Amino acid sequence: MLKLAQQCLERAQSTAAKLGKTRLKPTMPAAAPIPQPAGRHRRVYSDEGGKLSPFLPPEIFQKLQGAESQSCKKELTPLEEASLQNQKLKAAYEARMARLDPSQAMQKTSLTLSLQRQMMENLVIAKAREETLQRKMEERRLRLQEAANRRFCSQVALTPEEREQRALYAAILEYEQDHDWPKHWKAKLKRNPGDLSLVTSLVSHLLSLPDHPIAQLLRRLQCSVYSALYPAVSRAAAPAPGCCPPTPNPGSRRLRPSQSLHCMLSPPEPSAAPRPQDSPPTPPLQPGPVGSPSPLGDTASGLPDKDSSFEDLEQFLGTSERQGRGRGVQPEPQLQQLKTAVEEIHNAVDRLLSLTLLAFEGLNTAASKDRCLACIEEPFFSPLWPLLLALYRSVHRAREAALSRSMELYRNAPPTAIGIPTKLLPQNPEAKGATGYPYCAAAQELGLLVLESCPQKKLECIVRTLRIICVCAEDYCPTPEATPQAGPPPIAAAAIGADDLLPILSFVVLRSGLPQLVSECAALEEFIHEGYLIGEEGYCLTSLQSALSYVELLPRGGLAK
């Protein structure tokens, strides 16, 4: 034992010496590193050549999605446990043999025979245990399969989707045999059937477990959708054969390393220096120069840097636009690819929802279904939205270009030029505060929309924007009979009507400087639940779409008028 301990100490000292040498190497004098913002994912370097894609390849995306499930602890089988025991026995045998003298041959033979007997006994016992375990597992699988067959009994033959759902339901039943938490949650739902907070907690807990069949199905469907979207975006961004990479204009800005679009919600890059505020709330009516800074960027210093998150996307759109001019590509193939991807996403969300309702029957009510759908959409869309938005922006490139031209021409236009009546503007701007232009808070709130990756949260951002507009309008033009409220009023109860709301919202869109709002709203209209489209959320989305269409059609040469 002393000899073995001495060998352990020598090995530990040699290992420590090696580690010390490797750690001493980087301590040589070097230039001070530039601090970089800590992101949750890798950063992608994109240049004007378009050679590097800002999106992860499908195989890497699949590995990232499956890394969590692979890292979960796995129980050892009886044979694996026996193998570990035999390794320990062999190590002890070798240590004892090293301590014996060459003259003790009989003891060496006895130790060898004892080792072989113990190792053989461990293997035989483990094999018997494994056969018994496999037999019991097979009996349980058949029993659960029969229960799933009774649940899916039908007079006609099952479709492949129904057969897959039956297999997943059997896997869920098998999972519930090994875990107790589903029974506790079902009991909670039975005691409180109308508590929607329980639904949120249940679905969040369910999708956070990598070994649950529904969470595994979520990752498989995400990988399938990502693999369908990636070729369409990559083909649009790939350089044409035989074409040289485009030479950047001398006056154009060089794209800096930007955050990966796989993680839109990483902390934004800090600005190099604070930008000055614009003092006049309504500058002269004239088109600003192309290189002039946006009013929103000047006045809304607290707004996160959207340029950093979307410059890879702009690179992709610029490359595909140059390709379209060079090769005569029509938008119909991309539009068909988008329709196919949208249909696949709808089918994937429906499958997840139906399987969740099948596993927890207490969720099978109208309110619980809606809440369950909202909880499923957030983790489902988060890694897919950047790629999906890239395809939407490619399809709506012409509309975004028109909106961008209007934003350039009318960036310094006063609110009255957009049609906002003077009664809904600050009567005394100097006394109202330090905001650079009217409805600045609404433009800042609208700018936060691009930082979200879930349709429901994006829609909530639009609703907040319109509520802020209503609050600002009532602040600028208070009515005598207005009564103070605890929070922001609903859109329907606001003092301004739709005729006044449209020009104000158009002015906010102009000051936001975000042409990608066209694609964002088109995607939201497709993926928002039907129940929201007939309420306040649907009214807000429709109002924003109307404002975008109005800004697109602003006259190009009628600025003086």
C-alpha cells in the first residue's frame, strides 16, 4: 500500500508539473486584449464577399440541440457495472502481484485463479440480471403498447402520423412509469382546472427535461425545420458561379464582427461613444443626406444597438439582391420555399400541442390550449426565427427597399408633414422634457421588437407601442373629461381614433429606421394564433401593417408640398 501511495504521489507531481508548464506559456508579455462583450454563442465574422454564412450548418445545429440530452446522466446496465467491478479487481490484483517476491509462485497462482473466478462470477450474475431486466422491460413495453393501441383504436388503418403519435404516446406512458412528477402535476391540474399559471409552469418544466419524449420530439422537429430552411437561405446568399465578389464602395461602412443570428438575444455591442441628442424636436423639412445619422439613433440613446444584431442579415439581403440582378432570379421559387417551410412549422407546432394534450388530459380546455400553445411557441421559435426571418426578408425585399427609401427621404420631416394634427403634438416642447421629437418613447419601444424571437412577445411589443402612442397623445392633448387611470389604457378606449392613429404610427415607423418591420409583420400575421387576430392584438398588428403600407407609398418628389 505504501508503494502504491508513492506511485500515486509521483504521478500527481508529474501531472502538476506538466500543467504548470502549459499554464506558464500564455503568461509571456503580450498586447492588452480588447474587451469583447460576452455572448452566449459563437460570433460570426461577415465581410462584403459573402463567403461566410451567418447561420450554422444543419449538422452543427443538430449537435447543439442534442448536446443537452446527451449530457444527461444515464444509468449503467448490469453488464457495465460488472465491467467496472472487474476493472477494480484487476487493479487490486496487479498491485498485490507487484508486492510479491519471485519466489512466491504459489501465492501468485492462487491470486490469479481467485481473480478469474471473481470476474467470471460477476459477469454471470450481471448477464442473468440483464436478461431478467430485459424481459421485464419487454413485458412492460408490450403492456403499454396495448394501452396505446386501445387509445388509438380505429376501424380504419392508421396513417403514418397516427402510428408515430401512438409510438410517442407509448413512450410517454413508459416515461411516466419511471418518474413520479407527471402524476403530481395531473393531480394539481385536477384540483385547479382553471389555473393558467399551472399550465405555464407545467409546459415549461416539461420542455426543460431533455429525456422526456415531448422534449425530444421538439428538438427533432426543430432540426427538421432548420434543415428545410437552411438550403433556401444558403442558395440565395451563395455567390454566382464565375462572378467575382462585389467590391465595396469607398464610402460604405465595413461590417464589423457582429453577433451570431443564432442568438439574437445576446447582449448588444456597446457603442464606441455616446451620440449627441438632437435639440430641435421638428427639424426643417428637407431630405437628409444619405450618410446622416438616423434621428432615432441620435435621440434614443437607451435603445439597444439594432445595427449589431442585423448587419449579418443585411449582408445576406444585399448579396441575394445583387444575385437577383445578375442572374435574373424570380421570387417565385423563394416564395414557394417559404410556403413549404410555413406549412411544416404549422404541422410541427400542431403535433407538439396534440401530443401534450394527449399526455395531460387536464389541459384539454380552450383557455389551457391557448396558454399551452404560447408556452410551446417560445422555445420552438427561438433558434429558428433568425433563419425564418432571413427567408421572409428575401421574399419581401422590394417592399423593404421602398420603405427604406421613404425613411431616408422623410427622416427629418416634421410630424405635420406626415398628417399628424397640431393638437396631438406637444404644445410647449421645451417644457415637456428632453425627448428629441414627439412620440419618441413609442419609437424606442417599437425598436425593441427586433430583439425578440417569439411571435407572441413581438406582438406584445406592438401592443405596448400603440398604448404608448395613446398615452403620449392624451398627454399632448388632455381632454377635460379625461379621468386618470392606473395604467396604460386599452387601444379601443383611447382618446384618439383610427384617423389620427394612422399618421402618428406612420411617423413612429419613419423614426424607427427599421425596414425589416415589413417582414416581421408578415411573419407575425402567419404565426399568430387566430384568437389574437380578432382582439386588441390583431387591431394593433393591422394598424402597424397599414402604417407600413402608407409609408411605402409616400410621394418621392413631393417633400416641398
